[in-house]
Amino acid sequence: MADSWKSIERAVAELVGGTRTWNSDHDIDVETADWAVEVKHLKAPTVADLERILAHNAPKAAAVGKGNALVVKRAAGRGRPSPFLAVFVLSKEQA
């Protein structure tokens, strides 16, 4: 069975020790004490796609005073596992 976005968000929350917050006022997928994490399941993301997603998540992370992070699971196809990849912004001055 293919991974659903809900199951991927739950798995990420467990991996990072956070909470899946799908119904939060700030529309953040997973929150930890320090990070606002956007979670995406994408077929073939480019670096530009990752930057665009982080830029979109930046105001949401800033609104809760947390770091901006993205976790991506590539949709590799049936029977082909892929790892969770984390991308995060190191400087608050950047998106």
C-alpha cells in the first residue's frame, strides 16, 4: 500500500519527537520544541522546489518563533523505498 500524506506526517512527527499539528492556526504539519516542519511527499523535487517550499513555510515558522524545516519523502514508486530527507534553514535572515 502506498504511503498516505497522513501516515508520512505521523512518521515524521515520531522521528523528530514532535507533534502532527494538521489543524493548527498556523498550518504547520509537524511541530517540535524548536522547529516548524513542513512535510512533503514528492515525485521528483528539485532544489528550486525545496527552496520554494521553505520560503512558503518561513512566515508560518516565524509566527511561532521556530526554525524553518522541511522533510521530504520521495515517491519512488511501488515497492521502492525511499528515505526521509530533512532540509532546514540555518539563518533566520533567509527564507
